[in-house]
Amino acid sequence: MLKDIKNKLALTLLPIIMLSNGSALAELSSQKTADKVAQEKSVAQSFTLDQAIDYALSNNPDLQIATERIGQAEAQLGVALSAFYPQVIAKVGYEHSNNPAQVFSMIVAQRQYSADQNINNPGYRQNFRPEIIGKLSLFRGGQDYQNSKAAELGIDAAEFERSTVRNALIEAVSASYYAYLAAQEAHKVAQDSILAIASELKQTKLRYEAGTVLKSDVLSLEVQLAEAQSAEIRAANGIELSKTGIATLLGLPTDQAFTVAPASSKLPEPKLTTSFNDLLGLAMTQRPEVKAAANQVEIAQAKLKSEQGAYLPKADAYVSYGQDSQNPGFSSDKDNVTAGVSVEMALFSGLETKNRVSAAERKAAEARETERKTKLAVEQEVKIAHLKLEEALARLRVTEASVLAANEALRLVNEERRAETVTVTRYIEAEVARNKAHANTIAAHYDALSAEAALKKAVGDWK
């Protein structure tokens, strides 16, 4: 009996156990999937400069916005070209009236006129008119052609805008990348300085307790340690700021982990081999902003001619096929066709046309001045970029020479220290100066590469 009860209880609990096990397995599987996603998300993606540029070109929102604007411009061209195609519409009209003129028109159109009808007092009558109407613009004073031409130029303008964004984006990614590497070098130098000063401070404190050095030596090292720690904090913050700027340019979310890797090969040597006049001529021929400004002048001229076309007559052809009947049904016995051509010309529009033409003329003048302003701005940008690259290259040569001097100074001070002819503070100063000289050389190299990238952007190399 007891055995039967146990068997029944087991059979009763078996589905419950299986269901709970299935839920547990499903929950475990879901948890593993979530852990896998979190693990994949936590894997930091590493970017070299070339990889960062490629990723930015694929994901930066500004570049994607510029691409969408090209699609908008293409759609606007389609709208402008639709004026050259016939327009076909279908409609159904219903009228109910006792107006003698309208009722008589309905009776005739419905082909139900008889001589015994009272025209003066016809009573109420209704009319259903389904019809298809086709229209074709024959001539609009050249407005359709000029509008389509402006729309075509609008596509070019959108493409120039994307080229401008691309040119600026590559330069910004390059500058942020070099700034990040420079900040890392500054942080490394600050950490090395902290270690060197802290080690010397520890030894100096022991000597002070032994009475072999002065209290001023200890205090001087403590001041230098505080300065080095402050520099390390600024450098660490500079790293994070540079990394945040890179993430924004790459279009990465704030919770996306990534690292910035140095170039796989040796960094290129920045150089300046072209004269300013040659660079300026190159910029005027390939900068997308200059091309876009000239493009806007052409668009403004096309729109001006379009507005001037309003003074000319317009001609349209039309055809209508339908029927008039008292009932909604359609019968080919009552169908009718109307075709014709209409010509119209505005004799007076309340000075609207004149003011629209005047506004278009001002817009064209504005476009020409904008083109001149753009060329001046490009010339200034090329000049500034050229001067900054010259300055950066000169600084790089100076810092390379300072490294040699700093290394020699540290060697001499180290010998004097062994001879106990200089204080420990002087030795620390020489060692920190050597580290800074090396860091300044690396930073100057990165600055020169950034200046070279800015000059390429100013010339329009990455259009």
C-alpha cells in the first residue's frame, strides 16, 4: 500500500519536476547568452590610426548624415523631372442642383434631353461623373528645365558636402590619435619622474635622519614630487579627454570599450617639400568647399532664370475621359472625351513675379560673395597650416638637439654626484630634464604629424 502511494506521488510530481527543470535550463541558457553578450561587449577593440580612420568613415554620424543628404538631393531631382511627364488623375464628382443652367447641362451631358422638358423649371437633378484626366506641360517659360538643372547641381552640392565632412573627419581622427599618443608619453614621463623623485626622497630622508643632509634638501624633493604628481594627474586626464574625442569621432557609444594602439610600423616622418603657392593652387582646385561655393553660384543662376520664366506664357495640353449619369454605374453609351490646349500669361501678379526675381538676383549675388569669402578662408587656412607645419618641424629639430644636451648634462651631473660636488636636487633636476627632453621630442613628432594632417586637410587631400 505504501509502495503504491509512493508510485502515485512520483507520477504526480514528475511533470512538475520536468517543468521546473526545463525552466531552470531555460533560465541558465538565457543567463549564459546574456553573459556571452556582456563578455563580447567587454572585449576592447583596438584601433591603429588606419583602422580608426576606416571605422570613422563607416560609422561617424556626420558622414552618414551627409550621405543621406545626397539621397535627398537625388529625390529632389526626381521631383523636378516629374514636370516633364504627363500627370494622370482619376476622380469622381457628384452634383445635386435645381439651377436651370446646371440641370440643363446635366441633362445634355447625360444624353437624356427631350423637347418636352421644362427648361425654366427643371426641378432637382443629380449627376455622377467618374473621369480620368491627363495633363502635360508643353511650355512653362523654361522654368521646368531650370528647376531640373538646379536639382542636378543640388546632387553635386550634397556630394561636395560629404567630401568636406570626410576631409575634416580624417584630419580630426588623425589629430586626436596623435594627441592621445602624446598624452600617453607625457603620462609615462610623469610616472618615471614620480618614481625617481620618490626613491631619492626616501634616501634623502634617511640621510637627513643620519644628519648628512639638510632639511631644505628634503623639502625641495617633496615640492618636486608634488609637481610631478600634479603633472601625472593632468597627463592622465589628457589621455581620457583624447580618448573621449576619438570615441565621438568613431561614433562609439560611451559604454563601448576600446583601446588606441600605436601604428604597427614606425611612425612616418613629417615633411614639407611643396611651396605655399603650389599648395594654394592645389587647394583651389580640389577643396570641396571651393567647388561647393562655385556650385551654389550655378544653382542660384538657374533659380534666377526659373523665376524670370514667370514673365513668359505657359501652355498645357489636357485630355479628359468620363461620363455623366444620374446613377453611379458606368456605361460606355454615355462616355465623353474632351481634349485641348490652354495657353495663359500673367499680365499682372501684384508685383509678385518682380519681387521673386529680385529676391533671386540677390540670392545669386550672395552666392558670388560667398564663393569669394570661401576662397579667402581656404587661402587663410592653407597659410596657417603651412606656417604651423614649418613651426612644428623647427620645434622637432630643436627638441632632437635638446635630447643630446640633456643626456650629456645628466652624465656630467652623475659624475659630479659620485664626487659629491653637487646636491641630490641638482641630480634629480637633470634626470627629470632628460626625461622631459625625450618626451618633448616625441610630442613634437606627434605635433608635426598633426600639423601635416591639418595641411593635407587644408589642401583637400582626403576629399
